[in-house]
Amino acid sequence: MSPWTRRPRADAAGSPATPRRDQADFPGGSSSPGLNRWGPGMRPKATANPTTRPASRTMQVLQGIAISPGIAMGPVIVVDRSGLALPTRAIAEEGVTAELERLDRGLRDARQAAENDAIEARDRLGPQYAEILTAHGRMIADPTLQREARQRLENERISAEHAVLEVLEGYAARLEGYVGSHLAARAADVRDIQGRILSQLIGARPEPIQDVLASPMIVLAHDLTPSEAAGLDPRRVPGFATEAGGRASHTAIVAAALEIPAVAGLGPILDRACNCRTVIIDGDQGLLILDPDEATQEHYRRLATERSERFAVLARQADRPDATLDGCTVELWGNIEFGGEVAACLELGAVGVGLFRTEFLFLNAQEPPGEDEQFAVYAAVVRSMAGRPVTIRTLDLGADKIAGYRPGTGPESNPALGLRSLRLSLRDPAIFRPQLRAMLRAATLGDVRVLFPLVSTLAELRAARTALEGVAGELRAEGHPIPERISVGIMVEVPAAALMADHLAKEVDFFSIGTNDLIQYTLAVDRTNETVAELYSAADPSVLKLITMVVEACRKQGIPATVCGTMGGEPLYAMLLLGLGIRQLSMPPHQLPEIKRVIRSIRLEDAQALAAEALSRPTAREVAELLDAALRQALVEPISGSADAVRPSASAGMVGQGAAS
Amino acid sequence: MSEDTTVACRQVEITNSLGLHVRPAMKFVELASRFPCEVRVRHNDNEFNGKSLLELTMMAAECGTRLELVARGPDALAAIEALAELVSARFYEDEDGEPVEAAPPPEPGR
């Protein structure tokens, strides 16, 4: 299935049950009628364990890594570790008989699976481990479990998954109550069989996360792949948090693009979170708050209101020119993944699309999308940008992006250094040529610029240009009015490209600095590996030196350099990049207002002094401290007078979307 | 057989040092399940299904706990006999919960 058919903003539009996004984010607290929107039966895990702990819930604040700004508050769904989501809790009355059969079948199959595992384990791991698995098999087959789950399913008319979950959660919670006893450890066994039964039940009918949600819920998961995150609909999933993952993962980029507040890298939280009624995602501070008390909820509601007011004010300033106090103009561009984001780019005053990622056409696809399919997508974006430039990047799949389609190669031991991105395109004309043809055809409709990712050498650039020229010749011969000159640029995201920028600059029309990969490759840090993620820093002097080299090469050659990585949209770095000589920044549209504010609040000469100082500092930490202090100083003034105040409802669609941070 | 409403009771004491943890409980359940009669275990005025590993685990019977076994229905006497023997033999486990090699396999008496 093409991801476009499940494009988040498109596919939920017709759902009558979907509340407006701003409402979804802010239920208004337990006393507000807003909370009733979810109904009492719509909290899959909240009703678990009904026999204990009925009322008093203790707030827990958990620190993770902020990956997408904004605030979301509401009921929660815990997605199973296997990545499968639980179905809706309630089922129709007429479905009860079938669901009972499904329950019995699930228990039977889960028991069989556990016993098979036990036999296998006996040979491989010895009899003692096998005995544990045998015990799990027995527990799954337990007459009491089956009786209670059946009763609960029938009486409450709930799905088999929830019946099992609620019965076993009750047992697990009681066992956990035996603190200090070996019985407390039995809770883990109960959770283990719970997982076995659930995966057996869910495995029979996997569904996209949000399709099982009857109402908006915050998703908690061990991890979400970029394509899973891409499938999230902000109106149905107002926020998410994961145990794994980190700041610069593609999941983070997707979350920011979808404007879903998100926190990652929380460590083991799911067991603790599964009984929560309400959680808050603070995507600015990287916090997950379980069962927030009333004061905390009130605090976040106020924060959200302030945020929406501020965003409304900033959005109104969108069409003012972006220049520093001393008159240096900076171009702000938008990064997009989906056609639907063009509206936000225009609304928030982007001069064009600085990065149109095309991976999502390919993700989840059995076959690579054809030329016509791609053309339709590109053409729609080019037309809606109405003459403003659209920079389309050729396929950049590989590394942590999951490709449903990836020809010819087995698993790579080191995919970040393997056949990915432009290397893959150059190797496989069946992927590359249709994409280039579609891009060039779209160029007949507006200002399209072609961007090649992950260029490491001049030879690669030349090979890519040759392919492009070949395709252009074909299209002209076929009668397509392809423009005489197509603007071609490369992503500078491999240190080799930065080091060779002077030569590369002679053969391209522009550079686009992809800071995420540039940092990863320069520091040799896997940005999604939470154990080393702290070593990943945009403030590292080595990265700044490489950016300086690129800027210098561009200046000599008279071509522009855009920063389109995460760094470009962070206020902390905007001033530094300006000082380093960057005059174009491209970022997810929701970051535009805040960066505009930064640009308009500073002086170029201050930025230059800051950059010079930063370049002299030997460690990332010292650079970061410098930037932090400089930003604080630059932004002491409030953003607007009261005369400019705008009611939050003026931009209802953006409320709580983490717009500004 | 279906008319058989024999009821058999027996007081037992858990004497293995780790109490009725998972492995002994599993042995108990396995043995109890071989008999057609109902098997109940009474502890502190609560009654548990002797064929349910979950319920026996929840019973949290430590070493020294006194239990009343109740069997109701066909083969009730034999069931009580076998189960009481299993308990008094400390589930054929030593102090560390390791299986005692010389233990005779528990058979449903007849």
C-alpha cells in the first residue's frame, strides 16, 4: 500500500468521531465535560486491575529525550512490545460469541507455542529454563484464567485482548504487592504469559496503531519505526513516547513534521505506564508525566494556552521580511514530507520548500512507486507552492529507515556505511530513472530544484548529473517541455563532501547541508543508539569547522548554502549559523515562527562575533554553553506587546501542536 | 461415576523451605488434573482451585503453612491420598528447590 493512501492528514479527514486536534490535546481536566469525549470504556489499560488501587494514583515524572516539541495531555494506549497495537476495548454485542472463540483459540495457540518453546529450550538451554516455559504453558492453560477472561469478555463486552490483559494485570498487581517475597517476581511470569497470549491474539490481525483507536490517545511504545510514526494521525494520536530512540532519529523528524509532541529514550516505562489514566507529554522538556495531579494538569493547560497565543502572534508576523536588526536578510524555507505540509509552509511564510523528502513514497511499498504516481505527488506540491521553489530530494533510503522495497542486497552489517541513498539510486536505474523523470516533468509546472543526497565524491555527483541529463534528453525527445536549465544541488552530509566542497561547488547550483548525517558521520555516533546518543552534538567544534569550509567554498563560487538538518530549526543554532555565513535555513514549517523571531531579534555583527568565539572553543560543551548564554541575552525582550495579543482560537488548528518552542 | 459425590478432606503442611513456589505448585496442579474430581485448597478461610496454577501461586503458601485439601467427586479419595503424599514428600525437592533424584514419580493411586 502506498503511504499516500494513509497519509496522516488525509485519511482521518472523513472520520466523524475524530475531535478537532486542539480538543484532542487538551481534554480540559477531569472536571471538564471535554474528558467525557473519550468515554469510560475507552482507556484500554486504565481499567486493568480493578480489584486494587481504585482511586489514589501517584504522579510520576519521567525524564526522556525531547524529540518533537509541544504538549499533549490525555488518555493513553500502550502499544505492545512487538509493535502491535491492542484493538479497541469494547466490542459489539453480536460479536461476543466469535470473540469467545477467538479467546479460546488464542489461549490454545499460546499454550502450544510456549510448550514448543519449552521443548526447544530443553535441548538448547537445559531443563531448568525449559521448566519455566512449561510452567508458562500451564499458566496459559489455567482454567481460572480462561474462566475469568471469558466472564469478563461476556459481561463487559470487551475484546479478548483486553479481557486477558485485565485479568492478568489483576494477578500481576497482587503479586507485586508481596514486596520482598519471591512471589513479587512471579509478576514478571504473569506479564510474560500475558505477552504470549496477546501476541498470539493480535498476531492474528495486525492493524496500524491508530486504526484500533476509537478516540484520540497518547501512544506509548517501546519504539516506533519512522514508518510507524509516519502513519500516525495527529488528530488521533496527539502525542507519543517511547522507551528507545533518540533526538535525531528519523522518527523524531517525522514527529516534528507531523507536529506530534514526542519524547523518546525513556528507558523501561511501559509496565509502569500501563495502568495510567492520563499522561502528559512535554515535548519541550522531554518529560513523560504519568497520572499528573490536578496542579500539574492546570500548569500544562496554561502552558498550552500561552503557547498557542504566542504562536498565533508569531504566525501573524509570517509575511514580514526576515532580517536581522542590522538589515541582513535571511531566507527561511520549509522541509516537508507530505503534500499537506505545503499549506503550513505558505501560511508561516516560507520562501519555498527547501527539502521535499520522497522516502515516504517508497516506505511500505511492495513495488517502487511508478513515474506517474510520483509525478502526481510532486506536481501537486509544485502547483500548491504557486511558483515558489520546490527542492525535491531523490530517494534517501537506508540506515535507520525501513525500506519495504530494497533490491538485490542481503542485510548489511553496517547499513549507515552501506548501499543507501544516492548509492542505491545510482546502482539501480529502475528506482532512479522513474524518479528523475517524474521530477523533471514536475519542473514543467514550476520552479523545481533537484537535490542529490549523500554525495561523497565528485565522481558520484557526475554520475548522478549524467543520469539526470540522460533522462532530460529522453523527455525532451518525447515532447515534454523540460526547462533548459534545471537547478541541481547536493546534500553535504558526509565529511568527505565538506572537505571537498571547493571542487564540488564548481559543479552544482547550490549546497544543502544535512546536519544530522554530517554530525553522525563526523563524530562516528549512531544518532539513534541511545547508549551513545549523548556523544551526538551539533555544537561539536569539528562540525562547525566543516560547516565553515562549506560556507567558504560557496562564497568563492557564488552559490547558496542552505542548512536543512535539525540544526537549522533550533533557535540555539540559528544565530550561530547566521554568524558562520549561512543565509538560508530550511526547517519543518512549525519551527519557522520561532526562528523568524530569533532572526529579527539579533544583529548580524553579534552573530558573527558569536561564531568567531564558538570556533575558538575546543569542546562541544563549551560551544553549547556559549550559545545558550548568547541566545538568552538576545531574546530578553518579550516577543510582542499586549496590543498585538491574539486569542488562542485564532489559530485553532495549531493549538498544542508544539508549534513554537 | 457421574453420581459419585464422594468428598475427601486432608490437612497438610507445606514443609519445603521455599514454600509452594512455581515448580511445586505446577507438580500439584499436574497431579490434581489427572483426577476427574474437583480439587480445592483451603487456606485462611479462602478456597482455591487446586487445578489452577495461577490460584495456587496467589495463595502464597510459605513454608509452615497449613492447608486443607478437599476433593469432591469421582476418585476423590485417591486424589487426596496422592496429593497429600506429594506435599509431605516436599514435592520431591531439596532445601534449594532442586529435584531429589531418588524420588518416585507421583502416580495417581487407584
